[in-house]
Amino acid sequence: MTEGNFVDYVKIYVASGKGGRGSTHLHREKFIEKGGPDGGDGGRGGHVYIVGNEGLWTLFHLKFMRHIKAGHGGDGGSSRSTGADGEDRIIEVPLGTVVKDKETGEVLFEITEHGESRVVAQGGKGGLGNWHFRSSTNQTPRYAQPGLSGMELDVILELKVLADVGLVGFPNAGKSTLLSVLTSAKPKIADYPFTTLKPNLGIVAYRDFKSFVIADIPGIIEGAAEGKGLGHYFLRHIERNSTLLFMVPADADDIKKEYDILVDELRRYNPEMLDKDRLLAITKCDMLDDELKTELKEQLDTELDGVPYMFISAVAHQGLTELKDKLWEMLNKK
């Protein structure tokens, strides 16, 4: 999937169908000059459904579909025949899609399972025919109910990527390089900040045909929780990951300080994210000799206060097997 095709935010106007009118028909046939009421009910208006589809990874297919309207219900007929129901409309979305009311900002629901179906706009009820209003004192009612109007609303569809592991780090921490080495994903890689502008997903093949999904999130900068840089645009994608892999390059001025800034940005955005399992990867460790690595280990053991960490190099393929083993252990410890 090219970066331009990754769409994780769309606004759509949805409208359900209007219910059909009830009929005011009076029964007429040969030798029955004044039959009773036999008007049928109107059909219900079509619903608009949102359905989860595990085969979709993006909202790109909805990018140019701004208006989605369901069909109107048919009117009731004679002989108590009910009008046809309006045609339903189905909007398929990837798993992890949050549906919000654009006007109020209220979260209506979230789609997290394949085949999960939710009504976002309910069709109007069909009106009752005059047959329902007959009585001993009014044997030929000449009125029926009109159908109820459908719903109209503007909704926001917001995708939060579903992945097992989310990569968290500053721009140019080596996240895309690691993803390209561990998986068959081909993210854009360059030596300037914010090379990654959209999340990239890759499947890590593990032992015995097992696998897990890893997500490369655009780099965090200090102040991201307030919307600086790409801000909330990408922080929401980390909410779905069960394990967070923090990445700090070995040539950073202060590894502990960079790690603390990353953790603090997540805390300010959503404190619940700190409940996730965390692993710190010191990247680009091929630049360190054994002596420097030993010094760094002694320093980190004191400063990190029990946070697990490991040294890796995606370019030199150092520590990657151990990294996959550790991530698999963390994902399956429960």
C-alpha cells in the first residue's frame, strides 16, 4: 500500500430512508359494493449499516464517497399488502474504526471485529394502513399514517490501527528501517525527520509459522500531546497496540531523557497508555564497541529503574532474533 492510499480519517453525510405511507384503500370487488378498509402498511425506510471487514486496512475507499443514502420505504397497497422496505446501505470499514457524531464529537461506537454490524442511521418506520383504525363506530376510516422520516447526520470515521506492537520514537530513530528488516513492508526510509507521515503495518514471521503485527507510527516530538508536529494525527494509532516498543538511537545525547519525554507525551495524551507493556530498544548499536556498550548498560541499569531494554541494529542485523523472542514473550505472557 502506498503512503498516499493510507486514509485514516473521513467525514461522511449519511441518511436513512423515509418510511412508506399507509394505504387508505377500501375493499371493492364484484357483488361487494361497500367492503371494509384493507389498506396495507408502508414499508420501513432503509438503514445505513457500518460493518467491520478484516480485509480492509484503510478508509481510502470512502475518501470520495461523501454522501450515503438508503432507499425509501414503499407505500402500502390494497388487500392489506405491505410496502417494500427501503434498500439498506452498507459501509465496510477496517477493524479499529471509531464512528463519531461530527456535530457533538460524541463517540457513537467502535468496530473491532470482522462482520460486526452496527446501525449508524435507522430507517423511518412505515405508516399504518387504515385497516388498523377500523372500529365499531368507524367502520370505514379514510385515513392512514404517513411514514416517519429517516435520520440524517454527519459522521466522522477515524481509524485507529490495530497492531500487536507499536513503534514509538523520535523522528529518525530507525523505526522504518527496523520495520523493513523484520517484515516484508517497504516503508519510505531517508535521513530526514518525518519521512514517515502515515502509519505502516508489517507482519513479523516468527517460529513455527506464528506471526504478529507491528506498526511504524510517525515520529513523536516534544509537545505532540498538544498537537505539535503531527500531534494527535498519529498518537491515536498507538492506543490499539498491546505492547509499545520505544526506540532511542545509541548516539542520542541522553537516552534516559529521550525515553522520559516519549513516555510523558503518551501520558499527557492518554494516561491509560502507560498501562501497556513497554520495551526499550537502543538502536544503531553497531556504532558502539564492547567497552561503550558495557558503560551504557551500567548507566541504564541505574537510570531506567527496571524498564526492560536491549541493544539492536537493524542495518547490521544485530539483536533482532532476541528482539522478536522478547516481543513474542511479552505478547503471549497472559
